[in-house]
Amino acid sequence: MLFNTPEYFFFFATVLLVYFALSFRAQNRWLLATSYLFYASWDWRFLSLLLLSTVIDYTAGLAIQRAREREQPRVMRAALIVSLSAQLGILGFFKYFNFFAESAAGVVHALGFRASVPVLNVILPVGISFYTFQTMSYTIDIYRGQFLPTRNFTDFALSVAFFPHLVAGPIQRARSLIVQIERPRVVSEDYWSRGFTLIMIGLIRKVAIADPAGALVDAYFGNPAQYSSIPLACGLCLYGLQIYNDFAGYSEIARGSANLLGFDLMRNFRHPYFARNISEFWTRWHISLSTWLRDYLYIPLGGNRHGVPRTCANLMTTMLLGGLWHGASWNFVAWGGLHGTYLTAYHLWRARRAHRALEPPTWASRFLSAAVVYGLVTFSWLFFRSHDWPTTLAYLAGLVAFTPGSEGALVPVAALWAMTLAIDLPQAIADDECTLAAWSMPRRAAFVAAGLVAILFSGNVGHEPFIYFQF
Amino acid sequence: MNRSSISSSERIARPAVFTAGFCAIAAVLAVTEVALRIPAVQNAMPIRTHLHEPGVVVRLQTLERLKRQSGRIDALFVGSSIVRCNIRPTLFDEVVRRQTGAAVVSFNAGMSGLWPPAVRLYAERLWIPEARPRVVMQGIRYGELVASPRARKYDEIVTSPVESAWEDTGPAAWLRATAYNQLHLLQYRGIWPAWLKRFERGRAAAPEDDELRIFTDPRGWTPRLPTLPVNRARNLLREETPNPVLDPSRSANAFEAIRQTIHAAQRSGATYVLINVPEHAFRWSSADGAARYATYLRALRRLADEQGVRFVDVTDGDPYRFSQDAEFADYHHMSPEGATHFTTLLAARLAQEPFHN
């Protein structure tokens, strides 16, 4: 049940209608039941996996807390290890088993040995990367003493399965969501207004910008040898627009849906292509994942507390694993590695300039920095979008051939960028993603109507899945 | 939104505010809807996409314009692209007028890639109800008696927003089709990505073959060029072969569809005429080509007799009567010269049909 289909909106309207007729506790049970129904609509067989994951971390959370109260640090650690091993084991098996088996076989084969690879026909359960990361944060936070476990299984299960964020995030910290689940919600006028605004903007991003961009991107990546350099460069720009609007659109629909139920989910994007350095980019792009990696991987590795070489190594490790999180493919590892290189280079550059007096940036320098970051990020999408190395290399070869002509390919880039800016600029200027909700009624109505017309003229509603569903 | 916004907000949703919001949005959409109905705006917009293919939309607009101008449609040609390209209604009307003095208004509703079941669907559900003609004339050729892999897929046609309600009589399909039929805002889906896609190769792409096919003259005729010698020189016809042996079991569906078209025409009070549309002599150049042609004509004549309708064959059973390369664009679509030749012969045979009461 995709967020951009009439089925979802019918489902959601039904959920809302019943939800507001129920008492607070019954609301939680209703949300849990409908969240499982939502998940089962993808593939009911994986409900058991979701339940297993939930039971393991619910039990581990209670066990860690009980051990803390009894001052048994070894038991605490053991419970945490069991929880993390189980979650990573599930993730590793379903997502990475074949990848590592084939890679190992490749290495063995390269060394001149013959090896038969046990390849399993495993289907990737939808949302597994997201909910395992979320539940891991729950037990880690309890272990760190930052949060007390909930004793109510329904509440915990709802925090894992809450349908707006179940299949592609935002990777909500359990502690922030459970607090909301445990209290009665008041859906204020603000929430209604923001909820509808976010859903509308999300749909425009997905249907009118991301999907049309995707149609061109598919053509360019389908046979890059057919195109000259300019269309191929445009293809990368278009993919940058596609993935941003697709995932930001998804996140906005998720957050808008949550708002209408009286919940807040964390913001996942903050105009990433306006970032003026690569480090800032990562504070604006997929924020729920980047902060997760920062809090549960980069900082535990030592962060920037142990000198420049260690910091660089930590950055690279974090980004490589972040790349691998996206998918079981060396292309994703390369993408993560490229970003790790960018971040390392930026960190070194910044360390060398630390002693210099900083001049306030001019508009020109801000624009230039943003353009450089945009160029670097856009180039990195090549590795992210290609499904295999031959495509990557063919695309790269076409790109660096610098064949002239075909400037008209810039038209779709300009058109889709203009639409993206029409959404992003007012949000960035007001520093409020729901600034639309504060506009005057005629202006708001004109914007929403224009958005609806753009959606209607784009067609294909609900035919294209969200990119991040595959992760 | 931060957590404080929950506690700070005391206001519960006020229905009046949202009602006003929805009304404002609806008002803007209503203005847009009205604007899309203005002919000048429509002409500036791309072809609407609510029907299965743009060719149907263009032809329907052309038919509506003709009805507005002439007040009636006397004769309607239905069939595939061989009807669309090979029959010139203006010439047909002129020949009939010269022979009988009667002013006839005919329209060509032939559409590309249709074989008889799809012709039946469009004739029964769209063209006959829209045109309300006195005479319905269906053109057919040998190759259309079996489903071609190049024909439009019937299943795809009946999953289109409007056409779906022709097969599915449920309320959901009816509601969807009515919405798509009535609301112009819904009739442009897909035009935005299609426009962007034109720049895929770096320049606004030349019209594709399908786009060229959908344009018509004011009577629905679409001239087909270049001529056969040019296409042959371009090596575009190297896979064409003489007509193969027809498997009777595979043509049953086509005959049944023709029967249903006849019944649809008769239900509307129109006279039905079945027309053999000649192909290039090359199609009958195999050793038993002439015998095969005779068998095919016999089958059509038998069907016409069985249904009590007229069958017209301007070749008089001669498979080699249309053998001039310049009269064809390929081996079954005629060039304008061929269309002129065939239409003149056809009109001469049909001049006495009851085009007027």
C-alpha cells in the first residue's frame, strides 16, 4: 500500500475516523492493529519477523533495566549483546547474506580456488533496515541509561510498527515516539493544518517532480552509451532531484499522516542542496539516518575526540557502513566511500584553516560553495543509481567524453529544479517547512490547486514505488 | 515542529477554517476547469489523454466539430488504419453528390492498430452513439481476420479510464469513466512527464510515428506518406510477406466481432455495409494467392448474406486490381493517390445507399 495511492488514503481516512471515536488506550490498540494490517498488505509473511524483532527488544529492554536496578552490569551487557546480535542477525541474513556469500566466493575465485556459493532465494522484507535500526536505538538508549523501558507491550509494539514510519522511516528514536504514545494526543488546529500541508507537499514532490524525473533517469541509466555527455550529466542532476523529492516527499507524507493522528515524527530533510559544505549536507540529508549513525556509530567509535587520523578513519567507517545500509551492493559501498572521502577532505581542509580568521561569507561565496557541494553530491549519485559496475563505467565514460551538443536536455532539469525551488525556497526563507500553512487563504488555495493540477497532469499516480522502499 | 507546539496549542481544529480552505481550493480548481473548456486554451494544450490513445481524442474532437458545422453525420466509416488512410470522406461525398445529387456528410472513424473486436467496441460505444449515422460502413482486409501482435491489445484498451466502463458495468467503473469524461482537469494526465521526455536526447523530439497518425483532415481522413517505392528504398518493408494461409479457427473471433458491429449499427437504426479494402497485389503474389483471395471474399460474402447486409468489393474478385506502387504507402495502407482511386470506386458503388431518409 503505497503512500501515493488512493488505497492508502482510503485506509488512512478509515483509520482516522475510527481513531477519533476511541479512548486513548483504545486508540493505541487500534493504531497497532491497523499498522500490522498496513504491513501485512505488503507481505503478511514478514509480520512474524516484525513481531519477533519487537518481542526481542521489548524483553531485552526490560532485562537491561532489571539488571541495572540489581547492579548487574554483565547481565546488562549480555542483554544488549543478545538484542543487537538478534537485530543485526535478522538484518544480515535477509539483506546481506547473498551479498557477502557472493563477494567471498569472488575473492576465493580470484585467488585461484574453486568454491560453490550457497545462494539463498531470500526476499528482502520491506522496512527491515528502518525498524531494526529503530529498535536497536531503543535498547542502546536503555543501556546508556538515557531512557526507561516501557512495560506496556502494546505501546512498544506500536512504536516499532507505527504505520506512517514503518517502511521507510524517519528512523524515529524510540524514546521520542514512546513518550508520545504513552500520553493522550490532542490534534490541534496546528496539527491538522501541518498534516494536510505536509501530505500535499509530499504528493507534489513525489508525483509531479520525482516520478517524471525518474522516467528520464531510467532511460539514461538503461543505456548510457546512447547519449552524449550533456544528457548524461543532466541524468545525474535529474536523479538527484528524483531521489530528493521522492524520499523527502515520502517523509513528508509520513509526517503529515502522523500529525493528523496527533504525533510528531522527526524531520528528515532540510533543503540538503542548499548546504554550503559536505558536512552541512549530512546534517540536512536523511537526518534520521545520519543522526543515528552519528549517535550510535561515529561517536562510539571515538568521533573527533582522538586526533585527526582517527577522526578521518571514523568518518570513513561510518560512511562506508552508511552506504552499505542502503543496499547489499558494492555500488552503495562506493557511494558511501566517496562521501567518506568528501567528509575526510573537508575535515582536513577545515583543520588547516582553523587558525585563520573567518570572514563573513558573501552571497557569491555562499552560492559558489553550495554549487560545489551540489556538484560533488550529484556526481556521487552515479554510484548510488547504477545497479552494477558495467553501467557505472559506461555512464562515467559517456560523461567524461565531453561530447558536445544536446543542450536541450537541460530543459527538464531546469523545469524540475524550478518546481523544487518553488517548494524549498519559501520553506528555507521562513525556516519552516509548513510555511504554506501560514500563508493567506487565497495564496494557499492557489498553491494547493496548482499542486493538484500538477499531480493530475503528471498522471501515473501510485504506479511508481518510493525509492527508499527497496532499502 | 517541536514538542512545545503540542502543549502551546489550545485550539482544536475548527471545521469552519477547513471548510473555507477546501472551498477556496475548489474555487481555484473550478476556474481552472472552466479555463480548460475554452477552445483557445484547449488548442494551446497538448492532446487530452482520457481515452485510450490520442488518436481517439483527436478524431472525437473532429467529429464533434463536424457535427456542429453540418448538423448531422450521414455515413460513418469504421475500421482500422486501412479505413483511416484509404477512404477520403470529402471525395466520397463529392462522388455521391455528383451521381445522385444528394448532399452527404460522411466521417472516417478508422483508428490505427485495431482489429475487429476493438473496432466493434469503439463503433458500438463511441462512434455510432456520437455520430448517429444513417449508414455504417466497416472496412476490413484479409490480415485483420486474425489478431496481429502489432494490434492494440484489447485488454489494454478496456483498462483505460473511460473505456473500462464499456466492459465493466460496476458503479466504480461508471463513476471513474463519468469523471474522466466530464472533468477536463482529469483529461490531461501524463502530459507533464511526456513533455519532459521530449527533451531526453537534448532537443525537442520530432513527432513520433503515432503522433503523425493521429492528425486528420476535417472528416477524419489521415493521408499516409511516403509512397511504397520510397519506403521500400528505405528498406522499411523487408519483413513484409504475401498473405499467409488463414486458419479458420483463429478468425472466428473476428467474424463474431463483425456480427456484433452489424447488430450495433442495426440497433441504432443505421444501415450496415461491409467493405473489402483492397491490398497491394504483392499480398496475393504467392502461388495460391488468387485462390486464397477468393476464399476470403467468399467468407465475407457469406457473413454478409447471413446477416442480411450488403458487401462491397471494388476489386470484383480480382486480387491484382490494385497493383500500382504509387497508390500505396506500404502493402495495405494507401497513399493519397490510392485513397482517391479506391474512394472513387467505393462511392460509385455505394451512391444508391439510403444516406438520407
